[in-house]
Amino acid sequence: MSSFDLSGKVAIVTGASRGIGASIAQTYAASGAQVVVSSRTQETIDQVTKAITDQGHQATAIACHVGREDQLQALVEKTMETYGRIDIVVNNAATNPVFGPLEEASGTLFDKIMNINVKAPMLLSNLCHPMMKKNGSGSIINIASVEGLKPGLGLGVYSTTKAALIMLSQNQAKEWGKYGIRSNTISPGLIKTKFSKALWENPQLMGFIENHLPLSRIGTTDELTGIALFLASSAGSYTTGSNFVVDGGFMMT
């Protein structure tokens, strides 16, 4: 189990105020990492951080709106001031403010979703690149979605951004592997979070899942943390440029 130990590692997790991000942050801390819990609202990340430190683990809350480059820069600078290194970056923060057909999507909407879901992960990874390169190692984990692999109705712009994020991760892996920096993607299916509430509260969709999904249920955030720990740790040291689908069998339907 020592290959899953993150002791001495520093991890930044965006979108960590709840859901998938909070679960990954808690798992990393429990595995020995010093975790920077980040999201837009200080109060919510303070709560997650307190839950971690109350368990005797190490974590710091740093608020950051990933859509603002100055705040991304400040996030990295504060992390370096606090811990002196960055080893793991989980680009989990995402947005999808609408559900509807592509023909109703405006350029403003497209830019907003693209900026948060693709541009921000690229910029944060770029900011952390020099430190990882200096250390000769690093792990970038981009949280995409099965919607980036299989088109659905009403999520066209979101799906496009998640497909782009998968390709961004592969390019990071290809260009930065020579520095010991790995980049991988996790593509969840339907996970029960506040972000996906509109989907799992839809009786018609839930009926489809129960009747057609191989595991007949939606997932929980804890069911993503195992692969996130593998990719962050030395257990995944020869894994880069890959996309790991955690979807209860959705891609087979």
C-alpha cells in the first residue's frame, strides 16, 4: 500500500467545496498529502478544510475563481508560500449553466463554459508546470465527463468543452512527459452531486438508468476517489495520457 502514500506531496484541488472535489481532497489528505482546498467561496472551503483537519490531516483553504487569471496566479503563489511545492493538480471546477439545444446557445454562453471548463485547467496547469518541472515529477488530473465521449441531448456546449479537456490532457501528457509530469483524465458518468441535481431528479432519466445501466444506479463521489488516488500516487507512475471512465457501464448502453 505504500505506493498509494502521498506523504510529502502537495495537492491543489479546484471545485473542492463539495461533491467530487471535496471527496478527492479528503482522500488525498487521508493518504498523507498536504491539500489546498479551493473554490470560489471561502466559507464553503473552510468547512471542508475543517472536516479534514479535525481528522488530524493537513489542509489549507484558498479561495479562487478559476475563471479569473489573477486569482489562479494568486492560488499558485499562496500554495507555494504555504507549502513550498506543488506535486498534484486536480482540475475539477466546472460549470454548465444551461440545459438546452445547441441552436439556442449564444457566443457569450459558449465563452463562459469554455473559459471555466477548458481555459482555466490549461492556465492552472501552466502555472504549476515550472515547479513540477523543477521537481522532475508531477501529476495533473483533469475531471472531464462521459458527455465528452458520447453526445447527449441538451448538453452540447458542455460536452464540447469536456471533449476539449480530454484532448488538452493528452497534449499535456505528450509535451510534459519528458519532465516527469503526467496528465490523465477521469470521465465520470452520472454522479450524485449538487452539480448534477437536475439530472438525477429527473424521473425519466432515473428510470432509464435503473433499466438500462449495467449497475442500475448512479454513482457516488466516493466511487471516484480510488482512481484519483491511483493517478496522484506512485502507483500510477507509468500512467499518462489516459482517460479513465467511471460510469457504471453507461458507455456500453
